[in-house]
Amino acid sequence: SQTLRNYSKNICLQLSPHANREEWERRQTCQKRVGFPRTLVQAEALDKICALDLVITLNIPFETLKDRLSRRWIHPPSGRVYNLDFNPPHVHGIDDITGEPLIQQEDDKPEAVAARLRQYKDVAKPVIELYKSRGVLHQFSGTETNKIWPYVYTLFSNKITPVQSKEAQ
């Protein structure tokens, strides 16, 4: 969402308000990634360029993730993504705009999604423990974005001072 993107731009300012421009630009690149770092090696590499003071993890039940991800269908030429629960095509299996067939990628099939989620859990656990031990990890649990997001937004609002854009001044 646009609000999340606006907050992500401000996270770097919170990390080092006294950083020079070169350092700011270097640190900014690490803040624009959602879902990063995913491995301990990535976390250690990230430590070399910036010190995180806010890390968020969403605890969503395995079955919920598997169901949502395996209900994703795409229109390859355009990159349009449909979800049979949240954004279904008007006609099942057909792109709304072109009328061309949609496909389900191999990685989005239930068996593949389940395997990816199991692997992710094993790899992410040490990363989560690292940030938990540093006291910067904030965990949110649930199954619905509209119920989790207000808590995430409140955390951001309390931790990050919004930066006024030039247009607003």
C-alpha cells in the first residue's frame, strides 16, 4: 500500500538522522525490501550496512498462507495477478481484459507452496531469533490483513516520525 511505502522511506531517516547523503543513500537501499532478510547470512550482510531498530514478522497460520498462495493465478503477458478469493477474474480461468487464459505457476500449486513454506520456516527461524534477542522484533498474528494492519500502522506511527514532502510544505 502507499502508506506502507511512505513509512518505508521514513524508516531510514529514523535509523540515522545524522548520516551524510552517501551513507543515507546506501542505507536507503536496504530499507525498501519487504521480506528481507530471509536468511541469517542476509541478516549478517545487512548488519554491515545498517543497524535495524524495527523488524516486523507476521505470524499467519500455515494453512491460511497455503490456501491464499495456491489460489493465485496469473496472466503471463501482462503480469496481472488474480486470487480466487480476493481478486477473482470475472470468468474463472480467463483474464478480465484480454480474454486470454490464466495460468497457475508451478510454484503456486498447493504441494509446492507447502514445501516453500516449510523451507522458509526453517530458514527464517534463526533470523527471527536474532532480531528477537536484539529487542527490535515486533510480531503480529492473524489471518486477515484488515485486522493485522491497524496494529502494524500504530507501531509505525509510534516509532517513525513522518517526513513532510516538499509538496506539502
